[in-house]
Amino acid sequence: MSAIAETASRSQTRRRMRVDGWRWAGRIFLVFMLLYTAVPMIWMLITSIESGFAATQFPPQWWPDEPTFASYQKLLDPQNSVGQDFLRFFWNSLFVSTVTTILSVIVAVPAAYAFSRFSFPGRNFLFFAVLLRNMFPAVIFLVPLFILMRVLGLMNTHGSLILTYLTFGLPLAIWLLKGFYDNIPVQLEQAARIDGATRFQAFILIVMPLSMPGIIATAIYSFIGAWNEYIYAYTFLSKNDQLTLPVGIQRFFSENTTDFPGLMAASFMMSVPVVVLFLVLQRYFVRALTEGAVKH
């Protein structure tokens, strides 16, 4: 018996060592990925507080001798031309991304619910046809959409970007939300219908709270996609007062020189809304999961 117990103990020890090895490998990988994503942000922030000369010298300084926030002051000062342009570009991006996000949620929520709950002729074909656009690179649609926007008279307007971002964002948004609706038991809606609620009331009171994590994920995806898009904004917009941030930031490049501190400061400030949005909504994401579990 002692030999059998000793053999079992050794086997359990080897199994534990294998598990610990994979666990440490996962931790090392996570640290590597953290450094891979954090180091460029840190370097961008450091460059933004350097002077123009310090930002271009070689070897580079890991920390400036005299940190300065002149680039940020210039960007946020509406009294100078650089600040006026940056604030206008920032507002344009915020407007386009917010409207795109709201419309994406408004359209994707009922569409995904219909695909999840209703049966109708051509349902599967239509659902996979929605995803067909994601099989092709976005640049393929550049010329056709350019012609369409010119015919519709939407060139140099934010409406052209909003319609385009909806076209590209809705397929994945509908796909994500349908997965959440499929995991919500239909018996909950049936119980609400028995208690006298209409289908719409059951959807608002039962399905919507339980699907809030999916709605939040869809909103984040739509906002980030619209906020960072460059190709279509560069093609559809040519007026300075209509440009968005990804296009407007290129104004820091010139033929003879580049304002690297200003470019890095603008890039860092461009990343702030996305980070803040994710950090704020992450709390509601976890809260929605907890409330959904209680409602079940």
C-alpha cells in the first residue's frame, strides 16, 4: 500500500509541476504583452514632454532633462491656430464616433434580436450575407463608396463617414449581439408574457438588462472603429473644418521638418478618450454581468 501511495504522490507532484509550468508560462506571456503595448505609449508620452531638439537627438534620452508641457498647452489653447485646429478636429471625431455608436446600437439591437428569436424565410442566408462584407478588405469599397457619396451630395460632410462606419461596423455588432441573445433563455420572456407583458415589454424589461454586456461591447467596438479610422476620412473630407483627428494629426508633418513633440502630444490625447471610455464602461460591464446572474 505504501508503494502505491508513494507512486500516486509522485504522479500528483509531477502533474502539479506541469500545471505550475504552464501557469508561469502564461504569466510571462502576459507580462510580455503588457510591455509590448505599454512601452510605445510610455515612449509617446515621454516624447510629448520633450523639446523639439531633444526629441530628434541620437542616442535618444529616456527621460528629458527639462520636461515641458508646451506642446499640450499649444494644442489646448484656442487662441492660436494649432489649438483651434486640434480642438476642431477633436470635436469632429467625437461627434462622428458618438453618432456612429448610437446608431450602431439602435440598429444592431433589434436586428440581432430578430435573427435570434424569429424564424422567417431566408433567415440564415440573410444572416450570413450580413457578414459577407467582412470577407473583403475595406479599401475595396473605397471607390464605389466615394462615387455613391458624391452622387448623394455627402462629400465633405460627416454624414458620409457616419454612413460608411455603420456599413462596416454593423455586421460584427449584429453578430456579437446575436450570440448574447442566443444565450438568454427564451423561457424568461415566455414567463413575462404569461404575466401580461407584451413582447416589447418583455424585451425591454428582461432581455435588455441581461444583454447589456453585449450592448456595451458593441458600443465600445463601434466607437473605437469610428474614432481611429483614417482612409475614408482622408478620402471623403477635404475641408479643414470637417477633418477628424486621424487626418488632422498629419498637419504636424511638413516638407522640411516634423514637430515630433506636438505629434506625440496630439496622438496621446487622441488615445485618452478610448482609454477612458473602456475604463468607465468596464465597471458597468461587470455590473451588468452580476445583475444578469441575479435576474436569472
